[in-house]
Amino acid sequence: MLSKTGKMRWSSWWLFTGLMMIFITLAELFEHKMVSPSWSRFLLMTELIVSGVVIPMALGVVLNELVMVKGRVMRKKNEMGKTAVSPPKVLLIGNASLLGASLEQLLCQKTHFQITTISAPATPKDLLQQISQYQPDTLIINTDQIPITPQVLAILQKRSRLRMLAVQGETNEIQIYEKETLPIHSTADFIQKCNIKTATSESKKEESQCE
């Protein structure tokens, strides 16, 4: 689509070109002795101007507008590329080897997570500081090391966008703490309930136990 400025230029050029075509028609009529000889020089000069100046300038306007349209399309594509979906941030708190086997295997195989593994915080206040530092989308806590106390739940309720998984290593039980506690029975169930989307970026694993 043309810009407002481009449309104005087009309207001006169409009007000017239309007037020039009228002069060309009069010049042709003059050649057939149908116009007064007093118009001869003026019409001939007009025809030369139209053929030598106006038409090339009109073509230049067309090419310039096409270049501008192409530039806008390229800029839009670049902007769309910059806003591509980044890999979900997963903050894994506690020893990964103590987590449930199915969850550990899932995290090791998937390459579209940005996984960060840190040691268990000493207090709920430390947990809040770590969440603020890493800004994860999904938080995975090993309940063998960090009990889910009312204080911990109160911290998570302040983070409306954060989803938390509580994993008990002994029973291999996985639960999501959001508006309610939801048991997870399979890998597909895990991905669906965590709202984890595939991204093209490679995962970033820091101090991960995955090999």
C-alpha cells in the first residue's frame, strides 16, 4: 500500500501527465492541419518536454515508491524477527538427581528450555530473592529439600504469571501450584499444564546435572 505522501505524489503526477497528454493530442492535430499554426512551437516544445522529461520523472517516482514499499516490508519482517518467542525460563531449585526420574529425563532431553539450576535457599526470603533475580516462567522445587509451607505459597501468589512445580523425589509425584494443585501423570500432561511452548533457541544450562 502507498503512503499518504506517495498517494499525493501519484495524484499530482496523474494530473500533470493528463495535461501533457492533452497537449500531445493537440500537437498531433496540428500535424494534420487541424490546429492554428500559432500553436505550433508551443505544442512541439510540450511534446519534447513530455517525452524527454516528464515520462522519465514519472518512472523515477514509480521506482522510488516501489523501493520505499520494499523497505517498509523488510523493516516489518525485522521487527517481527526481534519479537520472536524466547525459550521459557525454568528455574530448577535443588539437586536434579533427587527429582523424579521422568521429570529429570524430560528436562535433559528438551532443548527449548532455558534451564537454570541453583541450590536450595535457606529461607523463604532467599527464595523470593532468587525468583526476583532469575525471573523464571516455571519454577521447579524439590520438596525433599524445600517443604511447601504457607510462607512459600504466599510468595508464589504474589507472582501471578509464575507457575510452580513441586516434585517429591521418593514417590516421583509432580504437582503444579497455581490456583489449585493439579497432579501430573505424563510428559505430555506436564507440557500442557505448564503451558510450555517450543522455541528454536538452544537451552542454557547452568550447573545442570543433565549429561
